[in-house]
Amino acid sequence: MSQVAKRTFGGDFKRAGVKRMEAGESSAALSRGLAVRRTLLHRWRDIVRRHGKKAFAGNPGRPSKVAMLTREHGAEGGDGTGAGAAQDRRTGVQGPERRLGSVCEFSSSLA
């Protein structure tokens, strides 16, 4: 059984299809002409409506942990290192030192 390669469409192609659909062209006829599913055209239209000119700017993929922490906790943590607001409740230590302190406490308890 042979596999069919997954097709990818560029932003210009998607925007052109949405523009034609919004100009009044039938989504059924457009999907046949572009050889894409009608539901895909509707999904692209919804993305354009939601994001405007930023739609299809690229494939950002999953945001990095740094970007997610920055979004959740602001640009910098309380210590000025940008490590976020993560803080050990017992010691009040913030950032990477928090984890290091836990390791040191653990290793000293073994001795």
C-alpha cells in the first residue's frame, strides 16, 4: 500500500483562495479548482478573519518554554534575571538557584 505525500500550502496560496471565496466565488467550485477540501478553505477563511494580516505569516510551531514563561510571568522575574516568577515557598529563593538549593539540601541530608 503506497502512502500519499502530505501537501503543504504557502501563505500566498491560502490568502488567494480566501480572497476569491470572499469575492463571492462558490467554495465548492473553488475547492475543485484548487484541489483542496472545502472544509480547508473554510478553516483558512476563519484564520484570516481571526488574525487578519498576521494570518499565515509562518509556521511558528510550539512556543519555546522561555516564550511561555515570559507570557505567563512577564518579561523578568523578581531577581532581574528573566527567570520568571518561580519561587521556592520554603526558602524564598527564585530562579535557577531554587533548583540548585533543593539538590544541595537533598545531598546534605544523605551525608
